[in-house]
Amino acid sequence: MTPTSDAVLAGRWVVVTGASRGIGAELARRLAADGARLALVARSRDALAALAGELGAEPVVCDVGDAAQIERAAERIESLAGGAPDVVVNNAGVFSIAAAHKTSVEQFRRTLDVNLVAPFAFVRAFLPGMRARGSGHLITLGSVADRNIFPGNAAYSASKYGLRAMHEVLRAELRGTGVRATLVSPGPVDTDIWNPIDPDNRPGFTPRAEMLRACDVAEAIRWVIVAPPAVNVDELRFSSS
């Protein structure tokens, strides 16, 4: 994809995790059109390569549930960007529904590793460079479940409440440094993550036709990124109309 010469993000390096599908892929397409230089992170090698080829982006294959893979991915991204990237969008996540007593310790741990530990690991990798430079933007994908609990969400809500807490600490620590931090918390979004759950046939769940679309969430994240440098959107919460 060839951006125009006056593209709003021309030359800026943006990292998007969970980039091979859903919100991440939609966001990547919008940012590429804005001229961003993209490092797209996902574990789905074929889908990631196809999207990166479409957009002229750099694919970074990584299972964000694996700390060693994150470390290698961060090193590659810093090599590509010549230091810390300008923007990091921690979007990768896993989601499942199960009562607490039916959630295995392994599943609970995996949810925390992907949804909470991985975003922290990317922040820890890139934040020192951002602080030294005096600029950067850390965007965390939260959820309606980072302020509300639902039956069957023991693992997911624990991870998202933790993400919100992490974001609030970052925001307090980063005021005045030139580094921005934003929590983006949408309501239910119609992506493949719902396929094994089938919310249309589960009482109490939002039908997929009434959920937000991935492209709408991507547009909201883009709006946060392109806000004037002096503006920090601390938290953005939204749902379908």
C-alpha cells in the first residue's frame, strides 16, 4: 500500500500485536494508509505474511504467551525501527467462557500470560527508549470486562482488570515525560473470537449483529493515535449504538 506524501503517520513506526486478524488487521490497514511503518506481531505465520505483503509491513512471528519469543520479537523490532517504536498497540488477546470451578489452572495462566503479562513485557521492552527520547504512545486494549464482571469470565476479567490497573499506573508514571498512555475499552466486538461460543444462541449474550465491528474499533484506535501530540486520551470507552 502506497501512502500519500502528506500521510499523517508518515515514517512513524507502529507495533500492533494480534495483527493477523480482527481488530489488529483492520487497524494495520488504516495505519498503513496513513503512512505508518508497521511491525505486525502474531503467531499465525501464513495469515501474518499475507497481510504484511499486502501492506508492505514487517511481519514478526511471535506467540505472545511465550516470554522468550517476546524478547526476540522486541529485539527485532528495535533493530527495524532503530530504537523504540513510536507507538505500541497491545491488542493480542484470548477469550473463553467457563465457570471458575471449570476453568483449569493452565487455562487461567495462559489467559493471564497472553492478555496481561505480554502487554507488560512489550511495555517493559520499549518504554525505556521512549522515555529517553521524550515521546511515544502505549495503547492498551481493554474491554467492557475491565470494569464489569460476567459469569464465566474468571480468567478474562482478571486479565482485563489487571490491564486497566497497569494502564493507570503507567499514566501516573508518564505524566510530563512526553510518552502517552491510552486504554481503549470497547464493548463486545464481532470477531472470530466468538466462533466457539456462539453468542447468538446463548441467553444473556449480545447477538453478533448488534456488536461493534472490528473496523469501528480500529477507527477508534486510529483516532487516539493521531490526536495532537499534546493531547493524551487517557481512556476511551465505547459500545454499539
